[in-house]
Amino acid sequence: MSKAGRLHGRRAVVTGAGSGIGAAIARGYAAAGAHVLVADLNLDTAQGLVAEITAAEGVALAHQVDVSQQDSVDALFTYADEQLGGVDVLVNAAGVLRRQPFLDTDEESWDLVLRVNSLGPLLCTQAAAKRFIAQGDETRGAGKIVNICSTSSRQPTGDFTAYAASKAALLSLTQSTAKGLAPHGITVNGIGPGIVDTPLWRADALTLQDRTLEDYAAKIPLGRVSLPEDLVPTAVFLACEDSDYMTGQLLMVDGGMVMV
Ligand SMILES: NC(=O)c1ccc[n+]([C@@H]2O[C@H](COP(=O)([O-])OP(=O)(O)OC[C@H]3O[C@@H](n4cnc5c(N)ncnc54)[C@H](O)[C@@H]3O)[C@@H](O)[C@H]2O)c1
């Protein structure tokens, strides 16, 4: 692992890192020299990724978390304190998607999606920010939060009512957190993926079986759906000192789907 890595020695908690976008970011952070806590509801996939990162001479640990539960989040960050000695970067990537036409959107889906996608980042950000402030470590920087938002944060569609609301809330949370934590030098930014080929998209978005990934790709200006790896350079940028004068921003990495 290169000592010249842009995240050398930074301690990163990545939620949802057992799969898809979170896993790609965890891999990318480890390759850039970070010590990564791979946090996921699914401990098996988290442990599998840790084995892969360790085999590539990276540093990673796994921990199970349900980001929508305060006790579980507290336990995750206590583990980070014990095993990594603190936290410098948090990536909120854990998320769920329910594709439901607007009139079918039900209370159970609404509660689940809003709890995981919006409340989860709030709880994790509070836990991380308290540590950033207490650490006050000038050699490591003040602390970085990266929220995985969505094109739905800016442009909702009728088939993803709860999801779009959760991602609009996450964008608002990104901006209010950025303002609230700016006096501490902590930066908080979002990444807006479009359609990324992950289990989440395949399992949930395509459940109605009326559209294929190719159908979606045809509507993307750059002509293809995203791979999780497309998001990694931006995630590294937002976690290192190159982005120190940026906060409260949403960077769209969506092949040109949303231009505002
Ligand atoms: N795939 C896309 O097209 C797309 C587009 C825009 C934004 N996103 C967002 O990117 C993020 C990652 O999505 P993905 O596509 O990689 O999905 P994914 O299903 O591949 O990965 C999501 C991970 O989150 C974990 N998770 C779910 N609920 C959790 C909980 N309560 N606590 C902890 N972990 C939990 C899952 O176990 C899974 O490992 C999500 O926030 C999603 O909304 C995805």
C-alpha cells in the first residue's frame, strides 16, 4: 500500500460497505492508504470485503451496524474508537430502495426508507462529528463527511416516492450539517450517483420487470449506466485535503442525467 496515498493513515467509517457503492469506496479508500471500518447490516459481506482488502495489503475491519438504530450506531463508533483510535472520515452509503408507484406507496416502506436513508446518516454524522470535534487533531484535518445522495435528491420520479423524499432529505441534511459544522472546519458534501449497477438497483428498481438496465442507459447522456467504481475518485477527493474549501455541495456523478 503506497505511503503516498491521498488518504494515508486516515481512519474512515464507511456504512453500507458490504456491497455496491460503499464497497467500492471502502476498497478505494484502503488503496489510498486509509484504515477502513467496513460497516454494514450484513456482517458476512462486510467480512468478505475485509478479507479482500487485507489480501491486497490494505487495512480494514468489519462491524455490523443498523444505521437506523441509535444503539447500533453508538456501538459502531465505540468500536472505531477502540480499534482505530478515532475517526477522520465518515461515508454514509448505507441505503435501501423501494420502487413503488406513487399511489401504492405505503407507510411501512416510507418508514423503512426514511429511517435508513435519512435518519441513519443523521445518527452516524452526529456520532462522527462529536469525535472530530473532541479530537481537534490538526495533523489529520478537522474531519470529513461524505453523503451518498442521488439524482433523486434533485429530481424525483413518481415511481420512487419514499426514496426520493429520503434523498432530498439527505441533501438538506448535507447542507444543514455543513453549516452547523463549518465553525469546526468539518466539511460535509454529497455525491449524486445516477443509475449504478449494484444489487440495490437490480433487486429493487427492476422488480417490476418492465424495464432493463439498457432501457435506463439509453436515457443517460454519456450512454451507459454507472459502475460503483465511477464514484470512487470523487469520494476520495471529498475525503482528502483537496476539498478543504468545499462544503455543503452535491457533486453529480451521473453521466449527465441531472444538469442544474
Ligand atoms: N445503485 C444506484 O443506482 C444508486 C443511485 C443513487 C444513489 N444510490 C445510493 O447509494 C447507496 C449505496 O447503494 P448501492 O446501490 O451500493 O446498494 P447496495 O444494496 O449494493 O448496498 C447497500 C448496502 O447497505 C446496507 N444496508 C441496508 N440497510 C442498512 C442498515 N439499516 N444499516 C446498515 N447497512 C444497511 C446493505 O446491507 C448493503 O450492503 C445508497 O444510499 C443508495 O441509495 C444508489
